[in-house]
Amino acid sequence: MPSPDPDDMKRAAQARLVAFVIAGTMILWMGAQWLGGELGWETRFVFLFDFAAIAAFVWAMVVTYQIWRGRRG
């Protein structure tokens, strides 16, 4: 069995990181929404969590696009 290509290993590690970031962001964002509702946080604080989640998702999309482009090239 041939050994895996180092570039494939790097892309696999990046894909795992993206998966963890997406899953972690969703869990933290949903928890922040619930906690904000329970504790009666002001809307501006809850929007901070929304913007942080959006930033994490945009990062994940950019890295996923880079992985896809690297695989095609």
C-alpha cells in the first residue's frame, strides 16, 4: 500500500479543523443564545456572539474553498 501524499495529509488535517470549528461554533452559538435569553442579556451582547459565529463560518468557508481548490490543482 503506497504511503499517503503529504499534501493530502495536510488537506485532511485542514478539513478536520474546519469540521471542529463549524461544530464548536454551532454549539457555542446556540449555548450563548440560550444563556442570553435566560439571563436577559442586552441585544448588543447577543449580537456579539452572532458576529463571532458569522466570522467563524466565513473562515470555515474560505478554508473549505482553499481545500477544494488545492484538490483540483
